[in-house]
Amino acid sequence: MSTFTERLLLMGMGGFAVAQDTVRDLMDDLVRRGEMSREDAHGLARDLEERGRREREELSDMIRTQITGMIERADIATKSDIRSLEERLDDLEKKLSM
């Protein structure tokens, strides 16, 4: 994975951590003030965590798709392309050594 992509994902995860802390503080405040029960706060936290997980997966898929498209458009050899060429070279070397 490229350094740019790694930094992008780390920024997203950092933003998520900050948002998660902020939401947790807000829910704790609502529970202290009696505007939300502890059980409702836990349920909401689970729902938000699940939604965050799904959104991170969607973002990761989107980034992967974009990078794959950029590599294809740039006409850069992939690991699979190189492996295929190595196998062909091995076969040719074997045929030549016979």
C-alpha cells in the first residue's frame, strides 16, 4: 500500500477516534443529566460502532477500487503480471537447457 494511502487511512482512523471520544463524552453527559439511560447509551454506542465499522469498510473498498483503477490506467505491471512473466521465463530456460 502506498504511503499516501496509509496516511489517508490513518487520518480517517484518527478522526474516527476523536469522534468516538466526543460521542462517548456526550452520552456520558446525557446519562448524568438523566436524559438517557445507561442501557440506551450502550445500545447507541454499539449501533454507532457498527455503523463506523461498515463505513470504514466501504471507504477501504472505495480507496482500493480507486488505486486499482489508477494502476490500470497508468499501465503499471502488477505482481501477478511479473509472476506470470517469471513463470514463462522459467519455462523457456528449461526448454533451452534440454
